[in-house]
Amino acid sequence: MSAFEGFHCTDCGATTDDDGATRCPDCGGSLDARYDLDGLKLSSETLAERSGGWKHRELLPFVPSGMGEGETPLIEAPRLADELGVGRVLIKNEAHNPTSSITDRGLSLVAEAAVRADADTLALPTTGDGGQSASAYAARAGLLSRSFVPSRTPFMSKAMINVHGGDMRVVEGRFDDARAVYEEERESMPAAERETWFPAAPFDSPFRHEGTKPIYYEIAEQLGWAAPDAIVAPVGHGATIAGLWKGAREFESAGIVDDTPELHAAQPDGCAPVIEALETGGDPQPWEVPDTVVGSLEIPDPSGGLAATQAIRASGGAGVAVDDQDLLDSAVTVAQHEGLEISVACGTATAGAWELAENGAFDDDETVVLLNTAAGSKDADIVRSRLMSRGI
């Protein structure tokens, strides 16, 4: 049985035991799931006997039916380990999810919550992957989906939103333009119609970041029930790294793993509000002029920016901003040195890991995990253009 106790508002501290809640009923703030970890009867032996991406059911508000998301591989990258000067480098490859990205984990929970809430439409502004995932999971659950995407969203994501039967509004500009149109349209709807929309964007409900926790659970199991020394993850909205830290703390508190890893955040230097906050010691502030080739990370005012910043600080990790050309070169290096196709977002994490290693962040015997958030084929045109610019 689940140890779920209810949701806690990260803004005002109010609680609710409604497992389908999206925002705080008192102040409208972000919600976070809480569990009775002291009374939790769960061990590594019990988990090892189970299978499936949602086998950690005691640490979830509910278990979605899903489409086989999760249980993604953790792949050794020995040449990268040599180049970084560390004991081991492993890549957690989220490209193995049903729509080839990490967003499937959170959207599976979102879709289940929407069904429980008698909503009929998953709705969100998205840079692309979230819309593709939302349309797929909406189709699976018998729901509709509405995605508001910036015009620069890659063709593949736009096409697959439509292939899954999703409604798509293409907004000229960047992510914030799409988010503004989403909010305007939602507010202009009659109240009764608005209630049929279930918010599917990160931190518009607690389910997106809750759905990323099993990534950490799986890493720990794949490492023999041990925490890696460090995880380097790309940061856009902040949901992934907030979920990783939550999962790490829960496993430690439950006595399943003895330690927690340092979490390091990587962002493109053309849009790095979380890294700027880490460097200045303040809270994330909106990035005035976002400009990066990594569309999935071009989030100038991340809804989970504060949660991500707090997670990194609490873990003892750091943040690093990397140049677009460096992150593209890193994606190429992984493909050519390890044979693995990674997203340009993971290229950001890889370039960040190189910079962290140069700055002495890792010891020579440490285990470092890099998070690949999506299939490299989604970014093939961008990476190939970089190769052509280098005359390759």
C-alpha cells in the first residue's frame, strides 16, 4: 500500500489529502507529495523482486496504468570516464520511454490524475516533448489534449502531437510566448469549460516532478543499491532535478540507500536562470533575452526554478552554464566515442560535466551519472549542422 499522506503546499504550508489536487486549495501555490517514511515497510529485497517502471508504489500517490515507461538502461561510458578523469561515467538513457523522452514518466501520472478528476483534456504550453507525450498519454486514457508550442518547436514533435490526435496551437516566438497564449486562452474560457482542462505542465500540478523520482530509484538499484557520487542533469523547468533530489532523500530516509548524491545542474549560457541564482546566492530571476539552440532548455522563467536551486544547494552540488557550440560538440563526442545517440540537452549535461571535472568537482574514483532526457534523433538536424560548420 502507498505511504502517501497528502500534498503539502510549498508556498503557504497548507495540506490536502486529495490525490488528484493540482494547486494549493488555499493560496494556489505548488503542491508536493508527502509520505509516511517512518512507517514505510519497504526494502531493497522487496523492490528487487518486482518489475516495471512504477514498482515503487509505496512512494507514489497512485500507480498509473502506463505504457511501459521507466526501467530505462544505465549505460557505461568508459571512454568518457577516462576523459573526465573519474572512476565511472554512466548515462541514464531516458530515450527508451514510449515517446522517446523523460516527459513520459510525469505525463503518465498526469493522465491518470486527470481521469480520476473527471477531466477530459490535458492542456499545457510546451517546447515540444511534453506535447508529444501529453497527446500520447491522453490518447491512451481516452482524453483529449491541447498543446501550445512555440514556432521553433522541431517538426518531429509537432508531427507526433497530431499523429496521436492532439490539438496543437503553434505560437510565433519562443516558449514564453506559447505560455502566454495558453494562459490567455484558459482565462477567457467559461468557468465550466475551464474545469474540464487538466493542467499538464511542470509544477502546474505535483505529478510531473513526482513522476521523475523513479529515475533515481532505478539508478540506485542499477548501482547495487548505492548512490552515485554525482548526477549531472540538464535543467529547463526544474522538475527533473527536483524529482531526483526528492527520490534520493526518500530512499535515504527509508533506509534503502545509505547516502545521497551531489546533484549538478547544467544549462546553456544563453538561458541559465538557475545557474545564475546558484552563482549569486539568490533566487532564480527571469532571463531577459533567452537564446540557445537547445529549445527544450530555453525556459527563461522556470516554474520550478526555486525548487531546482534548493535541491542543488541541499545536495552539495553546483551549477554550470555551457556554450551552445560546446554542448553540440559534446553530443557528437558521446556519439563517436560511446556510440550512444543523446539529446542536445544531454550534450549540455556532458559539456557541464567536462567543465565540472576541469574545476575539480570530481575525485578520480567517483561514479558520475549523466542524464539523457530524450532520443538523439530528435535533435539530428541541429547536431549535423554543427558538424557541417566544422567541415565534417
